[in-house]
Amino acid sequence: MANIFGLGIADLSVEMHSRSPFVEHFCHDYLIDLPSHGVDMIAVTTEEQVDEELRAVEGTSRENAESLCLYRAIAEQLPRFDAAVFHGAAISYGDRAFLFTAPSGTGKSTHIKLWRKYLGDAVDIVNGDKPVLRLTETGVNVCSTPWAGKERWHKNRIVPLGALCLLKRGTVNRIRRADPTEHVEELLNQIYLPKNAEALGTTLELLDQLCRRVPLFVLECDISEEAVRTAFTAMTQEPYPNQTEGN
Amino acid sequence: MKIKEGFVLRRVMGKAVVIAAGNAGETFHGMIKLNDTAADVWQWLSEGCDIAQIVQKITEKYDVSAEKATADVHTLLDKLRAEGIVE
């Protein structure tokens, strides 16, 4: 039995078609009334796609596989709206977002957890795993979605992106401004590449704009407060706050 | 000689990159970076030019002999054929 509901992400309306009530529950912070003038996109999936997802992702439930398939159906259509799904952990400080990206298992979640620990409530986690990036007139917005990795750290917000950072595990803490031309391949691995050729072309144009509009950094870090101080100072261009309590 | 369906060329920060969409993406992973001449050749190939036409266009655009251009085009096409990108 189909379960149809409205999802609002990245300032877009999505008509979601799911089989189980799980997906609607999963999306509960992002539910919207379906607009009467029509939606921006429709997300549907087939049993075959869900089967394939189940085989690809070890140990997942059928409901979760369906949810991931629906996110992919959205991701395929996002380029039409100058947007793409990006694999990274996004936090906000002040009125800007800072996005850390790296292959799975590098320590993105660990790093943003440290920001929360040392900077407390001044830092919000926008999305811990798979936010949407959408071009604005002059910049790039980070948009949260319910799809946020196994920790499910997310908050329904849209925040202008202040800086993008390639995170690498290190024994020292250092950060440098990077030339995006040298990191195109790494960035391509972190952005959702649609199956449709036209959408894929648009995604590459989006990546080009991302590189032009947002400063890129490469951070080597451990798991100390110094890691946060190093990243914070370079990426926000603000003095590091003295506050060290928080959780 | 033509580029298989599904390969997309775009410039990211001025550098030409080629990646594969759809079915092409199932057999070809990753990306190929092309220099400016190779990106031109790609463009002309996708417009349906044959090798002779491409060589002529190269010699018109760049300061290079027809012999050198022919050799370069063949080298590039061999590479693309080996990667399964042209047929």
C-alpha cells in the first residue's frame, strides 16, 4: 500500500511515494503539506531497486533500503535545481556552515563531535553525513536532510556555506588553504553523480561553482582541542573563543 | 570512430574532466583529465568529425605540423579505445 507524503528539503517540495510508513516517520522533521500548485519533484522507487540496495548495503533493513532508494531518486533530480547530494559532515557556527569531507571512516563525525565538545551550543550539526548543497545567487547553501548517516545528526536548517574542508587523519594539527584544481578527483568522489548524462554534466558544473565560490582547506588533525582550534581559526577567520566547557 | 554514449566532458576550475553516466558508468569508474588539445579533440569527435578533419582543425588552431597532429590524435584515440571510451 502506497504511503504518499510531502517532504521539504533545500527549499524544494518532494512528493514521496513509499511502501512502508517507516519513511514518513524517518522524514518527520521535514514533512510539508503538498503544495496545491504542484511539487518540484516526485520520488518513487521500485521493488527491484530496493532489492538491489538490500544486497549492496550489508545488514540494512528493507525499510531503510527503501528510504535510501528514495533519497537516490531525489538526488537524480536535484541537478535541475542547481543542487546535489554531498558526502560530508556540516556544522554551523554563527550564521555560516562549515563542511568537512573525507572517505567514510576517516573521522568526520569524530571531528565535528569535537567542535560540539569544545565550542558547545555555539555549534550546531546541520547534517552529519549527506547534506544537499544548492547554489544561490552568489554562494552555496548547505541544506539538511533526514539522511544523516548512522548517528542521524541533523537539524532542519539551510545555512550559507563558509568553507569546505578535506579532512585527513594526522599526528599533528595543521591546515592549509588548498587549490581546488589539485583536488577535483577527491571532490568528485564525495558528490552524488547521477546516472543521467545531462544531470551528470550539471553536477560537474555545480562542482566547478562550488570550487569557485567557497574556499577549500586541507586539514590534518588528531582528536584534541587543538584540532578544533586549528580548523576553527583558519575556516571561520575568527578568534578562537575562550569557552572550553560544554558537552 | 565515436565516443560511446554516457561520457560527459566538463571543465572544473578550467580543467577538462571526463566521467561516465548510466551504463557507461558501470564499466568505467573514475575520471579522465584531458589537456586543452585533447579536450578539443573530444569536442570535435562528439560533433562527428573524422580523424582527417580533426587533424586539420588542430593545425588551424595550434602551431603544429599535420604529422605531429596525426600522431597525437592517434595516441589519444588509442588511449581512449583502451579505456573503452571510444568505439
